[in-house]
Amino acid sequence: MLRRAPNLLLGAALTAALVWFGFLVTGTRVDALVGGRPGGLAPLPGSEATHTTVLVDGQPTRVSDCWLATPPAGVLARYEALAAAESRASGAPYVKQEEAALGGGVLVWRAPDGRRRAVFVEADALGRSRYRLLEADPPRAPTRRLPRGLEPPPGVEVVLSLERPGGGGFALVRSPAPVPAAADALLRALARDGLTAEPAALALLIAEGTVSLPLQGADGAARGLLTVGPDGQGGARASLTLD
């Protein structure tokens, strides 16, 4: 898994393009399942690969984590040739950013049929190419919920959601309420699923500043993290990650 991939997001154009695949911007972990070819964007011949499908704003997005005994520059070049050809056919230019520190880079483009594709490439500790493929169907009306299918509380808007196999996931939300009220509303929604904030963290919930609230289940085990901070306009923004 490309845990360092967020370090590649250096350009404004690339960051905007990766809103398509927002869970990468956050660095959220994706659980990989062994499977077959993920849609039309396939690993290179000779690659080891694991595949899964996640929901981004309710839309299936296919993810492949791959390894190949070829230098990263060669892997990036192979997929850039595909991106260039498909971009010419779709009329939408592709986005590329190389990152020498990781020995690879990022490509984002749209296929002629409207599918959105992205490739992240870097070198692993053994000198192999380590790369991730993403492919999503053409955009449709989004369905945004909190992880585990929880409905957001009244007045809280889910801006981006990721649902992983097994029920966990990630969400970015915003609220017109100040930080304490927004956090309280979200915690009440999470309580319906048996999740509570650690008592020591609740003491840090004040009217100003950002607070991170570790979440635990009924058995006391760690289940995730809720971070809430001011949006600069009197309201709050929050991120929620659940295992």
C-alpha cells in the first residue's frame, strides 16, 4: 500500500483532480482482498496484485495494490502511454506529476467512456515498483453517509465519504454550528452505533481550536478518530475515520 502517496500531492491541479479519489488525499487505509482484474485498468504483466472495491460518495471505485520487479520510471511510462492515448480520445488532458524522492509519480485521467483512472507509483524497500491503480465509473449523483452507513445528524453535511468492505471508512463533514455543538451532534449520531469518545479527550472540547477525539466501542477497544475544528466562518469542519 502506498502509505506515502499523500506526499505526492504537491500541485493545485493534481490535488483538484484527486478529489475524484478523495480517500487518497486523506491517506485512509484500504483493506485489500485477493481478486480478479479490477474493471478495465489492469496491472502490468508479471505483477503481484491485490484488489478491492470501495465506495466513494456511494460510487464503486476499484482499487489494486501492485508490485513488479521493474523500475518505477518504467511503470509510470507504461501507464502514461495509456493515459495519453485515452486522453486524446476523450478530449480531456491527463495530469502527471513525477516525484523523484519516491522514485515514481502520479497520473490521473479520464477514459473515453467517462471512467476516471489514477495511478500512483513509487519504489519499495527492495527496489521493486510499488503501484496503486484506481478506476471509477462515470460520475453520478453522490450518496454521502457517515462510515458504517450512519446517517449524519440534522444540520451536518457530508462533503465526501468512503465506505470500505467490512463497514469502516472515512468522511469529511461540515456544520454551521461551532465546534462544541458540531462535535456533540456527531457524537450522538455515533452513539447509536455504540461508539463513544474517550472521556479524557472530551475535556479538551472547547469553543476555539481543533480537537481530536479517539473513539472506542462498547468493549473499550479503539474504533476510530473524530477531529473537529473551526471553519473560520463560525461553523465547524470535521473528519471521521472508523475501523
